[in-house]
Amino acid sequence: MKADGIAQWLSQVASPVSTLQSRKRHLPSPPRSGPTAPECAPEDMDPHSDASAPATPIHKRRRTRAPDNNPDVDATPPAASLVDRPHFGSSVSDASSAASSGASRRSSPTKRLLSLGLGDDGVIPRMLSTDAEGLPLPLRDLLSDFELIARGAGAISSACKAEITAVTRAPDWMFAPAEERDLLGPTPPISAVRAILSWSRHCHETFGHEHTWNCAVHFPLLSLALYGGASRITQFLGFDPCTTASIIDTYLPSRAGAKKIDFCISIDPSSASDAGAAEAIKTLREALPLHSINHTDLAALQNRPIAISIETKRTGQSDEEAALQIGTWQASQWNLLTHLVNLRRRDGNEGEREPSLPFLPAVIIHGHEWRLAATTREGKKTVRRPANPLLSILTLSLTPCPFLAGCMD
């Protein structure tokens, strides 16, 4: 093709830009009454539409663009969506940043713990160690006992020695006379221990969610410790999952948000040696919020006082979040105990003192590790004693009864 022929051909070809603009000019605007634009008429899609029509200005083209009901998720965002964003220096951006920062502060467990400690009825931290200042003597003794429990000293009944030594090595000091050890509860069979260990290994290796750990490991282990097997038994101590249990608003510390935990070990008054315990609790419930003897609305715990609170986390989750949950939960429990004292004073028992419990025990579980924690009381403030790592899942599988008996001592 000669040069003059090429020039003539080019002069007859419509500009691609003009063609695109001409096609877009014919697209209908979306109706104001609904979100869906009408379908394009056949001529609107004709690639040979009039190329000589004037180009539509960019700002008008943006106003008349129809909504895309089948957007291409991989497509580059249109320039307008980038140009229209506020700049860092604008007031809109500053306000948005401030709101985001505020939300971050509210969601930080560390900052919420600091805020929780500011209230007159707040929660403050203290060390949990045998040489910690102000530690109640019973809690100090419990820590000393747990040093032996953590090593497994006297944790297994001598009645199980032959079964256990047949499959693994266990030093003699791990066994205690059956007549002493069995007072704490049954030693779990080796087959049950191996089953729990297999599930705990699975949860660890597959980054199991907290719910998976609870169902596959923690629930069966608690059942072994308290009931000796999978069946629930009516007895003095029992446990319940309580992931749906809410704190009754009356007892929440002033700066605390609602918190929940995973398991509670409670006392069944109908199994108590004192026959009047169940009747006393029934009488108290008549005057308590939601007729619950506890600080929670869970129906299963309405007439059974909570003895030990348990919070679980999968391996690697936040220590601060667990501390916030247990701190808030047990601060509310202390407020309930104070409320019970005030009820007694109202009924004419002027000499009734503040709750005389030296501490409230708790267990914080991180994957394989079970850790003892506790709270004490200083005036209206609750003192949280952080978790002390003592036991792995392997040790605890053989010593669950001494561990929990120590908490209840």
C-alpha cells in the first residue's frame, strides 16, 4: 500500500477514543427509583455507532455511568475512586484516623486492663509467687503444694502401678499409697490418658481453634478428673461448660465490659454434708438478681456456687486477654460476695464482716499448659494474680485430681 493510500485510509477510520466516548454517551443513566439500570438497546452496543459525535466531557461521563451488576474483581479500580479519596491532611482523614485509633485503644487488652484498674472497684495486678508481698498464707501454701504436683510427686495411686509401668517408665516417687491418693479421686486409666494426648497433639499440630481444644481435650480431661470417666455423677463437685454464661450487670465493675469464660467447677449443695446448705441457698436466691446464687445468669449454675473459674486459650493467644476475662469475671464474683454480706447486714446481722475468703482460685489454660491463677480483695478493688505456669497436658493427664483438689483446698 502506497503512502498516499495509507493516509487516505487513516483519515476514514474513526478515533478509538471518539468511538468509546460516543458509545458511552448513549448509555442510559440509572433510574432514581431503583438500583438496577435498564438493559442497553441493541443499537447502544453497535460497534459502528456514529464516530463523528462530539466527545462527552469526563465529569459528565462519570455522572452517567451505569452501575455494574457483574463487576470484575480483578480489574484496576477506576481513577475516580482514587482521586476522590481524602488526603492525609484533610479534616475527614484526621477524624477517621482518630476514630480508628480510639477503636484500637478500646480493643487492646493491655489498655483495657489499665483502664479497669482506675475505678474504685477496679482490678489491679500483683505477683503470684511464694515471696510476693501481701499474698494470703493459704495461697502461699497452695503454691508450695503445686510445686510437688507439677513434678508428679505422689500423683498416681499405687493401685495403678503395674498397669502404668508396663507401658512407660515412672519413678517410685510418683506413686502414693492407694488409701491416701484415692481420697483425691480416681487415677485415670492409661488408655484414657493416651486418647487425650492424641487429641491434644492433633490440636497443636493443626493450630486448633479454642473451641476444638475445649471439646477434644479440656472437657474430657475435666470429666476424667472429677467423675473418673465420661458419665456425669451427682456429687459435691461438678463442672459445666459456660461459654454462653453472661455476667449479671449488677455485679460488673464500673469500668468493665461484659466478659465470659469457658468452664466452671461448682459445688452441689444437695450433696453437701450440711443438709441446711441447699435450703439456705434457696432462701438467698429469692433476694438475688435473676434468682441466681452466682454472678452469672447460666441456668445450670443458678443454685450451685462457683468454686473455680477456668478460661482457655489455644497456644499462642494473648495472655492479657485471658487475664482480662478472668479478672473481670472474678471481680464480679467478689462483688456478689460483698452483696451477700450486705444482705445479711440488712437482715439484722450488723456484725457480718466482708467476705473472709482468702482468695478465689482460677485456672488459665494455654493449649498444653494449665496454669494456676487467683484473685484476692483489697477493699473494693480486686487483685488479680497472673497465671503461674505449672503443668503441661502430659503431667496433668496423670494428675488432674491432685491439681483440682489443690485448688479446692
